Amino acid sequence: MKNSPVGSTRRYHHIGIPTTERREGERLVKGYATFVSGYETSAYGIEWMRFEPEAPVPELVRRVPHVAFEVDDLSAEIAGKEILIAPNSPSPGVTVAFIVENGAPVEFLQFNKK
């Protein structure tokens, strides 16, 4: 993909769409006051995200849809970029981070390979 670090690849993972509506099947991401739904049943990786007022999520992520890519080297992907959400682990086996690209949030996910 365009501007990918040397030796790294980006693979489309999902699009996250903010919503204020409760959705059937949504689940709470513990510690983040965020509900997600749809990804498991979407053929195209569409994930709906609903945030509680106390969710530690930047306003840009609350308002603007984001595209997410699976990457091999999270550190290389975010090096020199405007970090929106620093690397963190919302669930076992995955580390995520968000950057701002052209005014939009972009998420990167690195899955821990054992």
C-alpha cells in the first residue's frame, strides 16, 4: 500500500462507524466504556461503535468513521505520525493504535503471533 514502511504490509481489517444508537448484539469493551457490534457478522468488516460519556476516546474517533488495518510492525507504522491514541491492548493478543491521516482517524492492529 501507499507509503507503507519498508518490509511491512497493511491488510484491511475493518471500518469503524460511530453511532449513538444501541445495536443488537453490541458488546462492551471493558475498561474503555465503548460498545462494539457488527464486525463478527459483517462480510465487509463493518463495526459499529457506541461510546459512553466517560469513554477515554478522542472526539475525532467519536465523530468520524475510521479505517483499520492489520499490520506486522505497529511501531514502524506509527513512527513519525500524529498519534491520536497511543498503543494499547483492548483485548488479549492484540495491540492497537490510532493516528490522524489527512484529518481522519486511522487504526492499526498488531496481533501477537505465538
